[in-house]
Amino acid sequence: MKKFLLFSFIGILLSCSGVKKTQEALNTGNYLGAINKALVNIAENKTKKSNQTYIVLLEEGFKKHAERELQHIKFLKKDGNPANFEEIYNTYNNLKAIQERIKPLLPLYIQDENRKAQFSFKNYDDNIIASKLNLSDYLYDRANNLINNATYKSDYRTAYNELNYLQQLNPNFKDVTLKIDEAYQKGLDYVLVEMNNNTDMVIPRRLEDELLNLNTYGLNNQWTEYHTNEIKNRVYDYLMELSFENINISPEQISEKQISKEKQIKDGYTFVEDRNGNVVSDSLGNSIKIDKFKTVRCDFYQFTQFKSAEVTGVVNFIDLKKQQKINQYPLSSQFVFEHIYANYSGDKRALDNNLTALLQRARVPFPSNEQMVYDAGEDLKNNLKNILNRQSFN
């Protein structure tokens, strides 16, 4: 019983606190906040006695909110600034949305006053359609003006964003789809890619192809288009030079390491004899045996094949209009070939398991210089991808 009274008391406190905050929101002009708080509580149980206050607050909050918003719309229309079209459209939509949230809860009764709560609903559909059309025309004209009078690429990009918003707001409005494509194409930065080999070695053809296959890089720059093959009559904004500067390949090396191992191993057994030379037996009559041990020795020869390649280069970005370098990034990668194998002389039973595993290996051919350069190129591709994602032209 005490526990029930405690929970009831806590519930009353929480309810009073919620009502107080809702009333506070209403008193400070935060009508939308008051409406939201009231709706949440009423939706849980609209017939609950403690929720009666929320119904009264919802009624008052809805009335004051609608009056203020409609007065604000009236002011925006009188102001005559086309930039207000979006706010007018959004305000009408919000007014309708609040009504749609209240309608499923109706009817709502105020028991102390023995009446239904009054909500003066209005049909805002015509206002929404008219304001959407005004906003659509405004967005279209503004984007069109940006395209026709663009000074910078950013103007086309702004137009592109405006037109995409318009497409979401009013699909298939006029020729918006064509305008979006026009704004996008004109807003792109076109970058011509060139590869230079300033070393005295041949770059593997497949490495060149993979480095220049930028479609596989997953680049996240919406406004940059890289061309590895120049398109006739295309005006390029920038040049990206990928230059190989140095390729260093070490000589093929084989190093040797010798390890000598000794180990005591079992080598049969002997019978236990008494003083008289007779074989001793256990309690079951079985002859007692003891293990014999001997020392074995083995010389282990470990060979390590080693070859390394280091490729360094640089990525330059050049503004073709200004004929000026705007960025430079170093590029480097290393690849190491290492293969370990072994043989032995003596008794290999003296060797540990980790050593005997190497005896299964044999010497292998060293990779060619071309293969070494190609393998070093794997890191180059990752480095180049990071560079391209970091590079920004605006």
C-alpha cells in the first residue's frame, strides 16, 4: 500500500511538472512548444483526468499560434519581397500539419466546463498551392539568372542546388530537368591528367593503366571531373601532372645464417637388472624397462632472399587559365620482397618445430624489376586516391 501511494505521489509530481512546463511555454509565446507537449500527453490517454489541463492548454496554444502565424503571413505578403515566398509556403504547410496532428484526437472534452474543446480549422490547400507556385517561379527565375549571368563556377553550382530544391518541391516544373543538367555541366571543374616518367626505367603499362583509371578510386568530389584522354574542343580548367621522379631497386641479395643445435632424444630402452644380472619385474610380473637417450646434433642453414623497390614522384596541379601551379603533393611507395628457406646437415631431430617448417621451402626466382615497380605501385594508388580526395579547386 505504501509503495502504491509513493508511485501515485511521484506520478502527480511528474504530471504537475509537465503541465507547468507547458503553461510556461504558452506564457512565453512558445506556442508550438506548448502544442507539442500537450499533444504528446493527450495522445497517451485523452480521457485521463490529469490530462484535462493539457486539453485546455492545447486549445489556447492552437488558437494563439494560428493567429500569430496568419498575421505574420499577412505581413510577409504586404512586404512584397519575393524572398519571402519560401517562408510563406512553409508557414502554411506547418499550420496544416498541426491541424492534421490534432484531428485524430477529436473530439476532446473539457469536463469542468462541460463542453468540447474548440479548434477553428481552416483549409489551407489553396494557399499552399498558390504559395508553392510563387516559390517555384521565384526559384526558377533566380537560378536562370545565375546561369545566364554567371561570373564564377560557384554561380552555376548555386543554381544547381536551387534547381534541385525546386525539383523536389515541384517535380517536372517547366524545363527544370534540362536546367539542372546545364548548371551541373557548367559548374564542373575539368581537369586534364598527364603522366610523366622522369626516371631511366620503364613504368609497367598495367601500372599506368591502373593509376589513371580514376573511376575505381571512389572520389567524393561532386564538382570535379578528371579526363585522362583529352576531349577535343573541351576547355580544361586545370592540369594534373603525375610525374615519376626516381625508381630505386636494390640488388638481389641472399644472406646466410648458420645455427647449431643439440638435443637429447630417446634411443630405445634397457631392462632393469638386479645385482645378479636378472631382469627385475613389477608387481604384475612385467619386466621393468627404462628409456635410453642419446645426443644428436644438427647444423641448420637459413637463407634469406631480399630485394626492394622504392618509387617516388610528385603530383602537381596547375591552373591552366592563370598558368600557375596551385598545389604540389609528394608521392612515394616501397615494396620489399623477402623469402626465407633452409637446409641442414646432421640429424634434423635436433631441430625445433619452427626451424623444421623452413626446410619445406626452397629458393624461388627473384621478381623482375618490372614486377617490383608494379608491386610498389599498389601503395601509389592509395596515396593518389587520398591526394585527389584532399584536393579542392575552390
